[in-house]
Amino acid sequence: MKKALFLFLFVVRVVSAQKYQPFDSNMVWRMEVTGFNNCYHIQYYYTNGYIINNGIMWHKVYTNISPGVPCTTDNTISNAFLGHFTNDTLAKKVYFIGSTTLAPNFVPGPSDLLFDFNKTLGDTLNLSSGLKYKIVTLDSTLLGLKYHKVFKGANINTTFNYSPYYVYLVEGVGSSLGVFNKNFNVFSNTSSFQLTCFYSEGFAKQFIRPNHSPQTYPTSLSDTSSCGFTITGVISYSGQQESLKMYPNPARDFLQIQVQGAPHKLGFQIINCIGQTIREEEISVIDKIYKINVGDLVEGIYFVTVFYDQKPVETRKLLIVR
């Protein structure tokens, strides 16, 4: 008995000590949205580009929708804009704003909170539409090369008779009840949402369920070869112009930015892949080429934004190698 208790406490401590994994901007989520008469639609979420507001990186979220079991109306939608999400990595929270624009110097508040991953055993998960689940199991799953925490919650709702008995919340991914669906509903009537599959670079996972019933809860999370939807083309971070060149990329010690018809001074900002501003300064032009020392940056992916007159004009992805 003591040995089993020690093993349980050891597993809990190891999982709790894992490095937090924020929402992945390369993720694609596959949803099933069920309406009346068991008709349902297949809905995909994905990100394409971002904006910087008040020093915070907000990723743009889009959706594609296609009919599953035929319904009375065809709700097919392609590349519809949903809103913006951002990671608060230190607080282990994700915020979502269902609007096309953000107010200047916007700061997200409690009403914008999408997921709170700063949880442990016995805590309550407050999910979409007011559903509440008590965390009964804390585990982890390998997504690509990184372990992500997995919270299993038991239903403690008293007013939602058709809510699933159990729910899973996967760190960096979202809930088995859905991701951005509290801000978007393809049906005009009451719907149930299920996250069925998700993928990013190096992995694809699916939730295994017995059927499409609204009360069905996942029995496992397993590998899959595909989620049935692929984002094609180059993801744009802003309107890229031929007048700007940034090289070498990948870079090691120095980065050069060449701007055609540039003013004598411009600014730049370097942001890491979790939205933290690493460097921000103004530099002077020498033969229209700006040389930036990046020798102190750790290896990884960054985003470089160029400013004219304190206004962002272009953002490029930068890879630092060591």
C-alpha cells in the first residue's frame, strides 16, 4: 500500500514539474458540432497571421465548416475569421477575443479568458457555456517532442443534463468539449461540441469516442495519420513587400535589414514564439542597410517587426541557429 501511494505521489510530482506548453499557433483543430435530429457539421480551426497590440502577440483564428450528417440547411463556410487568441505563458492562461480589431493598448480581462491551465488535482475546470468539472486525474501526453499535461474532469454540473460525464483538458490544445466554440456557433439552436482531432508539426492526435451522442466522453487519446484537413500555402504575418530584405535567415550573429527608400531612422522589434518582446530599439541607416546584433539570442523562431514613424509596416519570421 505504501509503495503504491509513493508511486502515485511521484507521478503527480513529475507531471506537476513539467514545463508549461502554451497554445501552438501551428495547430489545426477538428470539431464536430451537433444540432437537432443528430445532424452535425465538421468544423476546423486554424491560425493565419497575427497582430501586435500593447506588446502582446494576438494570433488570428479562422474556421472552415462542411456538413457531416446532412442537416436541413447547408452551413458550409470557408476561411471565416473568428477572432484572436494570445498566450499568457507565465500565468498559464489563454485569452480569446472574438473581434476583427482590438482597442489600442488593449489588456485582456477575466471575461476574455479561454483556458486556465494553472490547475491541479481537486480544482474545478470552468469550461464553455458554464460547464464545470472537478479534476480527478492529472496525466501527460507526448505531442511531437514535448510532453503536455492532461487534466481529466468529472461532471459536477447540476443544471446541464446532457453534458458529458467526463472531459479532458490538454495543455496547449484545449478541451475535449471544444476550443473557440464559446464564441462561435454554426447552428442557431442548441448545439453540442466535441473536439475530435488536432495536429501540428510532427504529430496528429484523435479522441476516441463510442458514438456521436452529446453525452459521449472520450475514452482515450491516440495517434492518427490525419485529421482530414490540411492548411496549404504560405502563412502571412503581414503584407510582405519586395522593398524589404532581411538576411541571412537563418541567422547566427548578425541580421541585416535592407529597405528600399527607407528614412534615416526606423525602429525594429524582436518577439519570441510565445509573444514576449526580446528587443525593441531605433536604429540609423547606413547605405539603406540596417545591421542588428542577434548573437545573444537563443536558438529558435522569432518575429521581427519593422517600424516607420512608430507604426508597424512589416513583420518577418526569423530563425536563429547555433
